Amino acid sequence: DAAGAPRHRLGSRRLSLEADAPFARHLSLPASWPERMNHRYGVAAGWRDRLAAAPGLRLVVSPDEDTVDLVAFDHHPFFVGSQGHPELGSTSRHPHPLVTAWLQACGSSPQARR
């Protein structure tokens, strides 16, 4: 809020990626997916523009353009930070897209091939 107090975000929202996001193609992520939110933390406003300008860093912001929901590096096997809770949207038969992408990245890493 205006006083700087954290705003509690609770519920589900749809995250969408840019069509040209290399990390999304590399990880076989869909263009959008539902994400459950339950947090009071976020990226400080003073850092958002600096992070958005960093080469190879992608920010996925909330539909209201108020909160950074996901941060990823384009050229890293799997560096994705999410404000959501992918574990809450997963079952053994239907894992969350971020869980699937993480497992794919683990399986394709040089360490996994040893």
C-alpha cells in the first residue's frame, strides 16, 4: 500500500509469458498457466526497473502490473523464481508446469548425465 506495508495476495491468477522468452521455450513451459498465490512479499519498487533492464533477465508481472510474480534467466538451465506455489497445483499424475520444467532441466544437465 502507499505506506509501504506488504499487501497480502491470496488466491489463483494466470501467469503469462512473452512469446519470445527463451527460457520458456527451453523448459517447454506453456504460454500461460494458473498459479496459486499466498504471500506478503514482493520485489521492491526501486529494483523493478533495474531488474527489467538486466540482459537475459525476464520478469513476469501480475495482470494489474503491480507485482513481479516470476523472475527467470533466459540462458540458464533452470533459474526461475516464483511468488506462487507450484507444489500446491501439482499431483502425481498432473504436475504443475514449473515442476515439470524443473525435472526436465535436472534430467538434461551435465551432472545428470554422469
